[in-house]
Amino acid sequence: MSEETLKNISLSIPFSSPKEAIIAYEILKVDKELIGTNIKRDVKIDKTELVINFEGTDTKKLRVAVNATFKNLLLIIKTLSEFGFG
């Protein structure tokens, strides 16, 4: 049996201010990846950017994790906009 190759996806999402990036970070860091998915997600802030790194061996599970994160980010951005951020 061959070893599976570790795959990485890195996203860098710019925000208008460090405050917005911190809000998005605080919201996303609460959600952990589901047990059994073998996907590792690391969320960090770099000034006004939210940096999210995904790591795993299963391409389909990585895609699902990234899609779920994008859906959450869209909701966060819409909410920030509604409350006068950005």
C-alpha cells in the first residue's frame, strides 16, 4: 500500500481593517473540522488579512472543507456589511 500525499491549500482573504479580520478570525476559530475527516485547518491573522491553511490527504475532503469555509466567510462578510463595517 502506498503512502498518500499530503496536500495543502492556503487562502488569504483581505479585509478593510484589522478589526474586521479579527472578527472573522474569532468566528471561524470556534468551528473545528469534523472528527474523521483528517483535515487540519489553521486560521491566522496577518494585519488586515485572514490566512487559512488546510492540510490533508483526501482531495475531496479538502474541497468540502474549503467550500464550507467560503460559505461561512460569505455570511461573515454580509453580516459585517449589514452592521456598517467595510
